Amino acid sequence: MRSSVTAYVGLGANLGDARATVLRAMQEIAGIDGVVLNRRSALYASTPVDANGPDYVNAVVQVLTHLKASKLLEALQTIETQAGRTRPYRNAPRTLDLDILLYANAHITRSKLTVPHPRMWERAFVLVPLAEIAPDCVHADQLHAVRGQSIEKLQ
């Protein structure tokens, strides 16, 4: 059996009941065989970056998993599809978006998976919730670099 690794998954939605969708996705991630949801951030509202549409609801979860990164991605994409995710064009509004941000200390570059997530360091909606649950993963200068992006912790 593979040893467990720590991974971080970003969650976002801006269509339908985005808050409920993100919360349900957290439960579904916890239900993936071989995955334990260890920590979750608060929910945050953010304006779209490089995209149009309504504001997003975002969060980050920390999971412990025995799954390879590619298998974790497959499971996450199944959850997205079940939530009605379509990909009509790049950065389209979405019912649910699940991204592997970090997978242990791995650096993965494949056609369908890049870890660390290639744009995470440019996104307040990723860095702020990640810093909440894993402050050692985010440096103050990285947070400073995204300080102009709109993000608000939801109650």
C-alpha cells in the first residue's frame, strides 16, 4: 500500500447555489476512497480573475491520500461532472471547479495535470484560504502580491 501524502485542493463555483455546491463538494471529496479530508478553509467570495460571470465562492481543503495525483484528479473531475461542470471555453463560469494545488512536494508536468498549480501564486482566492489552513505553504510576499484582488471571507 502507498504511504499517505498531503495534498491541497482548491474549490470554486460561481453558477447556481455556489455556496451549497462548494460545501457539497467538500463532503464528496471526503467520500473518495483513499482520501481523508483533514482540514478545510472558510468560504470566500471573490470576483472572477481573467474571466466573466458572477462572483465565486472559493475554499481550499487539505487531504491525506493514498491515491496517485492522477487518480486523485480523476476522482475530482468525476465530482465536477456530477455537479454539472462543462468546459465550453477557457475560464468560463462554472458550477464547480476542483484543482489540485499541491501534492506533497511533487512537481508534476503532464498534459492534464501540473502541480504545483501553475497560476495559484497569482490568485488571492487560492492563496488566502490556503494560508488559513497551511500558513507554511504561503509566504507573506506572495500574499502581498495579490493584495489588490477582491476577496472576502463569508460568514
